[in-house]
Amino acid sequence: MTAKKTASHRSLKSDLARVDAHKVKRGEYDELPELNEEMLTRAQVNKGGRPVSAHPRKLLSLRLPAEVIERWKATGPGWQTRMAERLEATVSNLPPQPARAGATHR
């Protein structure tokens, strides 16, 4: 099993080398309790992941000049979020546009 993000040794507070080296012996299985109906009724499935956003973003493919992209990237991590915030602020300051007849959105 491969994880997308690896946890640092400090954050786990565990001796990973010792855990990885451990071989489970037959007697260790006897220490596990039998699974019963009461355990199953208490079980909860945690899917994990990010919570669903009330305002999800949409994927857009956009061609921009290389210089524009490099300048935004040079501002450091989070540059895409800052770019989106700047675009949002610009759009909110524009006057409303009347709908064009026959216009379709892709």
C-alpha cells in the first residue's frame, strides 16, 4: 500500500523501523478478540478526505503568457489561490453584463 503523503517520523511518534521489522507470529492472532454482532453494530465507516465545499471550484484550461505564470509562481506557495482571489475581486467590480442572445457556455 502506498500513501500519497508520507508522515514525518516526529509526527508519528513511533519506531517505524521496529514496526516494519516485526513479523506477526501465530500466537499473536489468539490475542485478538472474536468479531461479534455488537462490535459490528458499533462500527463506523470513516471515508476521510476533504469536506464537500459549498462552493466547489471548477477545472478550467487556460493559456496564459509564460511571463504571467512565472510572475505568479514567483510569489510562492498558494499562488493559484491568490490568482483566483484577484480574478474574483476583479469580476465583482465589473458592471453586470446583459445575457447575449444565442450564447452558449461550454
